Amino acid sequence: MKANLYKILMFSALLVGASSCEDFLEEENKVGQTDDYLYKTTTGLDGLVASCYAYTRTWYGKEAGLGLSEMGSDLFYSGFDNKQKTLNSYGLTAESLDGNASDNPCLDQYWEAYFAAVNVCNTALEYIPQNTLLSDAKKSQYMGEAHFLRAFYYWHMVNIWGPVPYYTSSVQSVSTDATRDTEEFVYSNILADLDAAAIELKESTKKSSRVHYWAVRAFKARVLLYAASWLGPNSITTNSSYAGKNLYEQAQIESKAVIDSDIASFYDNYSDVWTMTNEDVVTNKESIWGVNYSSNFTLNVLPYRIKINSNGDPLDFVNLISRTGRSTGGGNAMLLMFVPKWNNAGKDLSDVFVRVTSLTQTIKNSVTNAVVSPGSTYSRYGRGFTRYVPTLYLVNLFNQVKGIDQRYDVTIRDVYTIAPGLEGSSKFYPLMQDTALYFMAVDGNSVEAKAQMAHAKNRYRIHTLTGGSLPLYTSSDPALALPTSSMPTEDPYGDKRYKDVAYAGNQSFISIKKFETDVYSRSNNDKVTPEIYDRDVMVLRLSEMYLIKAEAELATGGDALATLNVLRDKRAIAGKDNKLVGPVTLSTILDERALELCGEQQRWFDLKRTKTLVSRVKAYNAQASAKIQDFHMYRPIPQAQMDAVTNKSTVAGQGFWQNDQY
């Protein structure tokens, strides 16, 4: 536990700004106003603890955080306009790419953000005990929150970079001497923080958007599973509370305790998990804890960076993290990330599909002249940012449960329908009634596909997985498949309607729809086909506890199949048998995690910790398979950090070294 600091992170110059949140961050953040007297006031300390939460929004619900946690895995290819393609091609370097808006992994900015976050937590942990105005209960609550959040930020860091400097005190002076602590040491301290948080926070089944007791236990279950699978089941030695203990067994104990606590429960309808009516992490039945986004976007503004410009002013995070400018505010950007060009791929649907930008926007039926308001239908489809394309493996996985598992219909969008009132209005599809765009999970040269194409001629457009006029993928082999990227060569209807490269599979594709907004508008045009929204991010939810418990049981000889089938039964379509039959393997677990958690910012970490990253990428992601090697399980330390330290080393485990091969 050291206080050695590095020049690039001058925490004493931190300027967080107003990063409050409707539920738990209503106080003005005070970090940067570091006079002792301020933190000895109730208002000052309230703001300090609130500031500990501010950095959670730099990762969750943000494009850059999504890229670092889902790209380069087995679940997603980079789409046509993906802004972090090197995460998928594994062309990462340590260089800062601040000025690169087209391909920026943002590793340097997350290095800044997370160490800044840790410093805020350390500051809070130092000042809370000194405050004489807070009640003992409030002090305990605040101490628990700060311990949890420090652990939370370090969990991200150790999984991204491996060994990192571990600090338990706030910055008092600038140092250029930093030491990377071992992963075991970091995990030991994460667990110590979580145990301290559990003691401080009183056991209760009342949820809050602030950290609470069962959030601590749930996150501890995840941490134990990660440590067990990555470092080994008996790997913790520094923390005496876990030395000699099987971490899989401990993960099973923690996850079962959360399941049995009644802090969360399953919905009968899986769609209820994702409807905007239930987006609040406090009231959502399946949520345990998450990151809150206010409907007042100005309350979601991110902290400033530590890096400064030539005038000495702190910089903002890049657009991939902030999404919108500081004057607009901030929000969750997940509704943009998985959207194809449903409305602007080409000319064949341009007369019935439009991007809705106004509450009063209308479109006229070309046959009946009826004036139609399409907003309630089209706003939820989102904007075709073409960032992430599901891999063929992921599409096939969902197709295996189609018709028996609710997760297919809730997660996968394979159909786009027109707004009611536009029936018969399409020039190219005069018999169109509802369906306008259909992604069919078959080979386009099959008898079934050809029959469907003949039926669809005057009704709607069809894309098929492979083959045919509009194939999504180049091969039916998941190891070789890529999203198609060239202009379609076939002209099935003889009118050249598909002569546009935007019909290719890297721009027109099956989408992930669980992050869509089904709220057309709450009051104003900013909520019509929005760029950001106020959906809270569920970081911990009940289903993950079952997945953790099952994986721990697989490792310890327990009944993993029974545990998985509890979740399967809850996700089954009424009257359908959705149960697995076994035997359960690690691949079974990873498949189930993909069905349940795809896009929820864990997949890359899952593959890394289970040491299946390289093998599964080679099996299921041809965009990434050519370059990926074992050393890619660690990300490069930002070059700015390497340049700042004076105790650089070329030997791993000594001083401050760069991760191998970077």
C-alpha cells in the first residue's frame, strides 16, 4: 500500500465539475475545492461522497467502455462506422489517440479516469472519520460506499491492465516513481474493501441507487469468480481472510446468499426487464445495483480529465466517452450502439422509412394521401450508427432457442415494420402491410429462402444469413464468417433496387434491441430518436448470480445444470421446455452468459478470465482471429504514463514495466 504517484495524474488539480445525479448525486460535487474546512462540513462531505460515483458514468452506457468490454470477443464484429476498430483487429498500441475520432480505444483516458476515481474515494475515506457533524449511521454508510467504489474501480483496472499501482491514500505531492502491484495483491485489497463495505452497510432488502449491502455481496460474488478463474481457486494469499480458501466455493456462497436474500426477483416476462417503464435500477425487480442516469441530462455531465490544454484548462473526455458536449449534458448512449441502417441503406424503403426528429413530424401515404405520424413506431429503432454487428456465432446461438426462450424476441431485432397508415405506400413493395425489412436466419440459396423471396417480391425486403441476393455474412462457418461489405451483385427483381453498398452486412444487419427506448417522448424533441437517453445501467442483476453460482458449481462438483435450468425456466416462453440436458461444460456456461448478458459490458473480461479469449476469437470472430495472441489478454499501459515515470523497467515484476509486446 504505497503513496508513490506518477506525474501524469496530478490529482491535486482535479476538477470534477457538476456530475450529480437525480437519485444519489443531488449535491454539488466538491472535488477540487480541497480545503480541509470544506470536507468538515456536512454539505462538503456529501458532495465528496457523491463525487465518488461520478466516474461510473465514464464506462457504463458509453461507447468506449462498451468497446473495451465487448469488442475483440466472440460476440461482435465492428460495423461500418465503428470508432474503435483496433479493439477488434488487435492492432492496439500504447500511444494516445486523442485527436483520432475514427479509431480510438481510449485506454489513456480510462487510465486517467480510474486513478482519479480512486483518489476521490481515498479522499473520502480519509475525511469521513474526521467529520464531527455527521451521525455515526451516515458515516458508516459513506464509508461503505467509498470502500465499495474503490474496489469497483480497481476491479476494472486489474482486468484491463493486470498489475497496477494500488493506492490507499490521497495525493499529497507529486511523484514520478510508481510501482505496479501484482494482480493477487490488487484482488486481495478489492476483497478487503468489499468486506469493509459489507460491515459498514447494514443488511437490508431495501434497494437504492447508492451502494447498499446486497450490491456489495453481489459484486463480491463476481470478484471471487473472476479471481478464481483467472488467478486460480486458491490464489489469494495476501488477504488472510481468504488464504487457503477455494474462491469458487466462496463465489458460490456469496451468489447463493444474494439469490436467497430477496433483494431481487424474476419477472415472468423477460421484456419487463428492458422496458423503459422499468429502467430505474431501484425499481426494476431483477436489478441489484447499477449506474443511474437522470432525465435531466445536465446532471449527468462527466468529470473533467486531469490532462490539460495549452492554457492550463482541464480537457473533457473524447466524444466516445462523453457522447455529447458539456453544454448538452450527458446520458446513456447504448441505444445507438447496435443499430443498422434500417432507414437509410438505399432507395427501396426511403418512401416509408424516415428518421423521426420532431414530435410533429409526419409522412404522407403515397396512395391514400393519409397523413401519418410515424414517431411512435420509428423513434425506438434508433439511429443507424452501425457500430456493432452480431457475430454469426451469436446469431446462431439465439436461433437455437428461438420459439422456446423469451430472450430471442426481447434481444434480437430481425424485423422492422412500417408505421400504421403507410400500408401500400411503398413504390418498390406496393403490397406492403406491416413488415418492411426482414432478416431471415437461413441460407439465401435454400428452398425455404427462395420461396420466401418470391412471396416477398412486392411486400418487403429480405436479408439472409448467407447466399442469395442480400447475404449478411460471407460464410456459414463461424470461424470464417465476416459481415459482407461490398455492393450486392444480384438483381432478383430486375429493377436495381439493391444497387447500394449500404445493403451489405456491415451496414444492414440483425440488431440487439434490448437497449432500445420504447418511450417515444416524455416532453420534447430531444427525446425523439435521441442520441442519449436516461436509461439506468444495470451493472449487477439477479440472473448473473445464477450464472456465477453455476460456474462455481461446475468447478467444485456441484449441480450446475440445476442452477442453469432455474434461469432457463424463468426465461422460457410459456408452455415451452427450455431446459438444458447437460452435461454442463465451460462452453455451456459461456453460451448461457452470451444469451443473457450480451452487450452488457462483460464479455471480453469473461473470455479473458476463463483463458478462452484466443480460442473463442479464433473460432467465432474472423475480424479478430488473424492477429490475436495470448499477450492481448492485457491491454497496453498508456505511453503517457510510461513517459511520466522515472523508474521504468524492461523486466516484468520490477519497477514500472510495459505489458509484453506493446
